[in-house]
Amino acid sequence: MMKKSLIWIACLLAAPVWADCEKTNTDYDVVYCSTRLYLQADKELNEAYKKLVGKLDAEGRAILKEGQLAWIKTRNKNCSETRGSEILLDMDCATNTTVERTRFLDDRYRECASSACMNGKLR
């Protein structure tokens, strides 16, 4: 429970005020808004990933999975920080990074749909 509380406190400190949430009245509103935006971006990422996986052969799926795991590791390194028992999350970084990855996956899907899947571009 303590760890979850620290994550939310970290979100509070790192969360920007987003365009959709300009009317926030409290820091908790900011945390709520930035979390909501991140969760939507994550949902879209998962949908794009599943859609692309459906177009790939076994080798392509393995390469994509490896690339996705590497991306998660990089996102976590760049967008979070552990200080003792505290975890600080930069929700702006996490959301923007997730949106960029979704665009990458969407681009690979369009390539697969229009010509052929190029496994070398999946990393």
C-alpha cells in the first residue's frame, strides 16, 4: 500500500497540466487527468500492438516482442526514478513515449497492409 501511495505522490509532483485538464482545481485533479491520458495512450498502444501481431509471421512476432520489451525498459528508465522507497513517475514522459511507440506500430501495420511486413523494421 505504501508503494502505491508513493507512486501517486510521484505522479502529483511530475504531472503537467494537460490541455484537456486546464480547469483542474487541485493537485489531485492534475494527477487524475494525467493518469487518464496515460491510460488512454496505453490502451491505444495495446490495440496497435495486437493489430500488428495479427499481420506478422512467427519470426516477426518474436522480433516485435523483443523490441516491445526493450521499448518498455527504455520507457521505464527515461520516465521513472526510484529514490529509496519512493518511485517518481513522469506521466508526461510516459504518455508522450507511449504515443510515439503507437505511431511506430501503426506505421509498421500500414507497411504490412500495403505491401509486405518487413521484419527488419520491427525493432
